[in-house]
Amino acid sequence: MRTTLTVDDDLMQQLRERAVQLRLPLVEVVNRTLRRGLIEMPAARVAEQTVVYGSSAVPGPDDVALRAWSERLDDERGPL
């Protein structure tokens, strides 16, 4: 597929240098680099709704606080 992208000058220079080093077309180096980057990127997390059983009068953290805490723990743990 043909498309137009705006690439920072320093990144384009690195891609060109890599293409010369590997003796590959620039488009091949760009495609390989994008694929590698997408594989390494963590998938977006989907927030799940918290189900509460029993009385809502019980004191404790609210749904927003629980989600924030859970996300912080996930971030600290890093990718699986």
C-alpha cells in the first residue's frame, strides 16, 4: 500500500543509513522497523467495570481509585 508519512529528519537519516548497511531498499527497512516497533508495543488495556456486591455503605476505595491502583500495579510490573 502506498501512503505519505511525515518522518523526522534524524529518523529518516538513520533509516537511510541502515538501508545502506543492510543493502536493502529503504522501504524494506521502514517496514521491518515498523513491524518490530508494533510487536514491542504493549496492547491497549480495556477497563473492566467493577461489580460491587452487598451494601454500598461499606467504606472503602471507590471504583476510580481501584482502577488507578490496578493500572499503577500493572505499570510497575511491566509487560508480561
